[in-house]
Amino acid sequence: MDGTRKKSNIFFQILFSIIAILYMFPIALILMNSFKTELAITTDRTFELLNANNFAGFDNYFKAITSQGFAQSFWYSFYITISSVFLIILCCSMCAWYITRSNNKFIKALYYLFVFSIIVPFQMVMFSISQIADRLSLNSPYTICIMYLGFGAGLAVFMFCGFVKGIPLEIEEAASIDGCSMLETFFKVVLPILKPTMITVAILQSMWVWNDYLLPTLVLDIKKYRTIPMLIQYFRGSYGSVELGPMMASIMLTIIPIVIFYLFAQRYIIEGVVAGAVKG
């Protein structure tokens, strides 16, 4: 039995290692091409970087940062991500706490509407999104976070509800006896306990909002506002030509911030997901 289990573990280790390599291969390819000259990217199909004729140094990164308004686009993406994730965590955690502690059948039905929204494809609502954004003045980087709150609420409420169900009600009753109001109970007692799920939701939503291309393209005025994913498309020149070097460099610059954030908070992902699933 132990021998069979050992062979099974070795098999899965090999399998998952191969899968990890396949997932990392495109990133490695982009990283390599971000340091190559334009001619080398289009003509040299090998992984050769040591050749002086192929190596462009940091020229592609310099062009990516100095051209197409990269700094402004980076700020738009950064602000949209931070504001959207903040709203999702704050509003959805409060909503999940109220839903979990409420005995109202209407509120319980509201929970299932949140869950149902997870499986609704974005393509079903994308045609009316731009009109709604224009009418409600949500078509700027400083207001689009309201729309991200609506689209991200389903998953966030589902995860928060699962975790809140595992919080003993006696803790909140003790806070109430000590004179805490509902808001004080939530912010001083419940919210600190929700930390693992908060970080998990923050990571998942940050990866989605930071890399999202479709919603900003539909909602924002592309002549005034461009997020990082939108900016990458503008490395295309006339007659279908593409500045592949700066494009690869800008993709790497886009990946780095979210990877750093993930590495610092990765240990909370499994903890938060498992806690929310098991306690729910």
C-alpha cells in the first residue's frame, strides 16, 4: 500500500511539474523576447539571447515606459484596481455579514441572487453596459469602480458568507453587551476575524481588475483614458505592423506588480478559500 501511494505521489508530482512548465513557458517566452531586437523577434525562432545581434538590453523597456503614455495608463490601472477592490471588500463583507445574521426570507433570497450572478456570462450584459455607464456617468477611471463592485460582488459575497457562518454568534453578542453598536461590532469584532478571506478576495479581484481589458474598453473613452491592458494594443502601427519588443516589455511590466502582490499574500489564498468553503 505504501509503495502504491509513493508511486502515485511521484506520478502527480511529475504531472503537476509538467503542467507548471507549460503555464510558465509563455511568460518565459515573453521575458526573453522583451530583451531581443525587433528583427530578432520576428526572424530568430530560437531561444538565443547571448548573440550580441539579438540582444537589445533594456531599450524595449525604455520605449515601453516613455511612449504611448505608459505612466498615465499605469496610474489609471492602479487607481481602478485599488478603488474597486476596496469597495468590493468593504461593501461585500458588510452585505455578507448582514445576510448571514438575518432571518428574513427576502434577504436569504438575495444571497442566491448573488450566487446566481457568478454564472451569468459577461457577454449577456456587455451590449447595454456602455449606455448605462454614460447615463450614470460611470465612464471615467474614477467612477468605473462602481461597475466593478457590481460584477465582483457575487463571488465576494459567496466567500464572505461562508466564512461569517463559522464566526460564533456569542462574540458579537458580547460586543453588544459591552455597548457596541452594529457598525462598531462589525468593524471592531467581525472585520478583523475576516482577514484571511479579505486577503483572498483582494488577490482574486485584483488579478481580475488589473488584467481586465473588456470592461474598460466598453466603458471608458479610449481617446482620454487607457488602462495598461488597453495601452498594449496601441503598440500596433500602420498597415498592421506591431512593435513587438516594446509590447513584450510592457506586458512584463504589467505582470510584475500583480505577481509581487500575489507572492506576498499567497499563503492566505488556500486558507481563505478552504475556510469559506468548509464553514459554509
